[in-house]
Amino acid sequence: MQPSIRKATFIVRLWTDGDPVDDNAWRGMAEFIGSGQSHQFNTLDDFYNWLRQELAKTQEQRDS
């Protein structure tokens, strides 16, 4: 049996206010197309945390 394929589509806009090597210089906005939820972020860590949460919600909905 093959594992099920999971897909999620996001639109992500990134820009930097300073040194592009510095994760804290990145700002952005992301939208999860499946849910319509969007999020503005001030660091890449903030974006990564939001992305993990949105993907976890997708998994929870699939499992229920």
C-alpha cells in the first residue's frame, strides 16, 4: 500500500529590511490557499512556526 500524498498550496511574499543573511531582517506575508488564512511575519522563525501550525491543522482535518 502506498502512503497517501498530502499537498498544500501557499502564496509567500518575502522582503528584507537589511542584511539578507540575517534571518531577523526578513519580513513577509503568507496565505494558505486551502483555508484562506493569511499571516504577516517579522522573522523567518515566525513564518516557520505559522507554517508548521497550518500544516498540522491540515493533518488533523485529514485524520478526523
